Amino acid sequence: MRARTVTAAFALLVLLTAPLAAQVPFTIGTFTAQPGTSVSGDLAVPGRGVEPGTTIPISILHGSRPGPVLALFASVHGYEYPPVLALQRLRKNIDPKDLAGTIIMVHVANMPSFLGRTIYYTPGDGKNLNRVFPGKADGTISERIAYQLTREVVDRATAVIDLH
């Protein structure tokens, strides 16, 4: 009994006195957020042959302490305007210095559909982005968007919320 108590006390002492893991920078595409900061940029989706690529506007709110990664998606369907506004407002109200973990905000997941004002389908390939994940690196524009989002955001997230 005494050995268990000593072992438990020693384990607790080690946990309490061990240095906390340092938060490291978080990179998506070509932009990096340092711990306790936020950064915004465009994730590039390459073109294919004569078919143009696109960009995906993203913000990273990277906490000063390690923790889970939450990804928030807006405008997977081009007509979904309220989630775009919600993420803009939310971004202004979160101080990354107060966060443990990281929030990735995908402000407009489907830029061709958003700009084309289409409801469910991406102009150019007629596909529903919501139905082509995880995508293909050499696929249609919807499949390439899904591929980039999967590789850069979804695969790195602890949780993903698609706002509709």
C-alpha cells in the first residue's frame, strides 16, 4: 500500500513540475501563425491544364498554449452567406493569446460557387463540393478544392464543423 502511495505521489510530482509542452507555429499553405497570434491568407488550389485554379480564404487563430484544433467551414455551398458573416464576426471576438489550441476558419470553402452565386453546384464541373471529399489532386475544380481542404485542414483538425 505504501509503495502505491509513494509511486502515485512521485507521478503527481513529476506531472506538476514537468515543463509544459511549448506551442509551436502552425502553418497552412504558405502562411504561418506563431503561438498567440492570428494570421489570414489564401490557400491556393492549383489549376489543371486550361482549367483555372482558385483560392480559399483562411484564418488561423493559434493559441498560446497547445490544445485541440477546431476547423470551421463556411460557404461549402456558394449561397451560404450567413456562415461567412458569422466567421468574420467570431474572428474579431477571439484573442489567440487566450486560446489553448488552434481554430482554423475557412471563410469561403467554395470560391467559384460563391462568386458564381450558385446554390449547390460548382460552376465549371457541376459538382457538389460537399459530396466529393476527400477529393483528388488531379480532379475537377471541386475535387481539387476538396483535396486541398482535406490535406491542409481536415486531416489536421481534432474536430470539424461545417456551418450551413
